[in-house]
Amino acid sequence: MAAVDRFSLLYREISRSCNFYIEALAIVGAWYTVRKCVSLAFDTYSMLRVHLIPRLSGKVDLVKRYGEWAVVTGSTEGIGKAYAEELAKHGVNVILISQNKEKLEAVCRSISETYKVETDFVVADFSKGREPYPAIKEALKDREIGILVNNVGMFYSYPDYFTNLSEDMLWDIININIASANMMAHIVLPGMVKKKKGAIVNLSSACCCQPTPMLTAYAASKKYLDYFSRSLHYEYASKGIFVQSLSPFLVTTKMVACSSLLTKRSVFIPSAEEYASHAVSTLGLSIRTTGYWKHAIQVMLGERLPERIWVWLAMYICGTVRKEATTCQVK
């Protein structure tokens, strides 16, 4: 009889312990579920606020909000050219900076004739280290720069292993992708602070949301721009300056010409013009955005993938593109 009593007592103790752990796990599970639901609701609201509502509410007066002139680097083709054209649609005068004078003249003439705004250009090769900035500073000194778009960027010829990159390419990535954004911001910020308004847009990339092998140096340079943009915004927000990190996924430009697959427009791969139209509408609303709602979905999923899965996908896609590019070169 005593043995039965001891067994009953032990059973009750185990039952109480199990109930305690079950209740604790239930509370943790409920908290996790609520947190995820709130996070999903907040992300959905943010996506609507940034990507849908502005396009339904009409054009914002960018001239009144930021100033009469915008500077766009790397602006003779791709996203840079399309972004400059989109700013011109809003009545903003544009100054284009790139290294090809003939292309600059042609794009300036086209924008001026099409959108009836003033245009100007500066010829500069950002791969030359400190060399181009005195001339740029001199050219911009008497202009009321309201918007700076640091779009100029250096990409690999095709995805490749880090040690296969030349020293020249590595220095170009540093000078063009990183140094140019720092120096251009350093040139225009004092004027913006003086008039207490302005915007700086730095073109990062969605590939920086997780480590991306075979694009190592490029992705790291874009991660730098992302952190640089966000820190700069918090540093100067109180002075009326808005700084945005713009991180697109794939856009059909010459930058991805190494792959026939990546240059084809699809549901998630817009043209530069379509992308720029969406991206400009997010200016002033989000300091960190893809600029395009379909890309926002991709990044939201990408950031939630376990790192090992992201890396596996990156290695597979980059390896496929590398194989295609090197095969074409051999032919």
C-alpha cells in the first residue's frame, strides 16, 4: 500500500512538472506567434505606405521639398539615366556626372528637350581616386543642390572567385562604389545643411542583405553604402537632410549583361525606367528600401532565409552565370 502511495505521489509531481513546462511552452509559442503576426502586419503596412500609397496620391513637389537641382552620378545609362529622367519629370533640373562626354551631351540634350528643364554635366572618371573631385566641387559650387543620387557603380564582368579578380578591378570597386559616395556627399552636404533641406540617395544592392559568395567584393561595397546611408541619415536628419539607402534586386541594365537570363524582363526584373519610376516615389518616405515593391517581397524572403540556404542559392546562380559567361568568352 505504501508503494502505491509513493507511486501516486511521484505521478502527481511529474504531472505538475509537465503541466508547468507545457504552459511555459504555450506562452512562448503564443508570444512567438503574436510577434510574427505583428511583424508581418507592420511589414505589410510599411510596404503599402512606401510603395502603393505615394503612387496613388500623385506627384510630390520635389523642387519645393528639396531644391531646384539634382546631381546624378553614373547617369548616361541604366538606373542612373532613368532616375535622372524621372527627376526631370518632376521639374527638377539635373546635373549629370559620368566619364563619357559624348553620352553626357546626348542624355542632357534629350532630357532638356523632353522635360523642359535645365541640364548640365561634368565629365569625371571616379576610378581615378582623388583626382576628379576638385573639378566636381568647382562645377557645383554655385548651384543649389537639393538631391544627390550616388548611382555610379562598378560590377564584376561576371560572378567569380575573389582571387580571380585583378588588382585594378578591386581598386575600381573601392574608388567607384565606396569612395565616390563619400566624396560626393562631402561636397554637397554643407550647402544642404545651410538651407536646411536636401536628400541623398545611395544605390546599394539587395545582394548585401546576406553574404553573397562569388560577388564578395561587390556585395561588401554595397553593404558599406547601406550602413553609410543609414548612419548619415541619423547624423543629419535633425538638420533637414534625408538620406536613403536604395537596394534593388535585379534590373535589366548593362551591368548584368554577362547573363542572357538576367537581362530578360520578367515579373520580378523590371526595366530601369520602371524601377526608377517606383524608386523616386519612395524618396522621403523610407531611409532603407528596395525602391520597388516586388523587390521588397524578394528581400523580405531573402533576409529570412537561413544563411546557409542563401549562400547555396548564391553559389548555384552565380556559378551558372559564370559558366555561361566564360563559355561565351571561349567561343
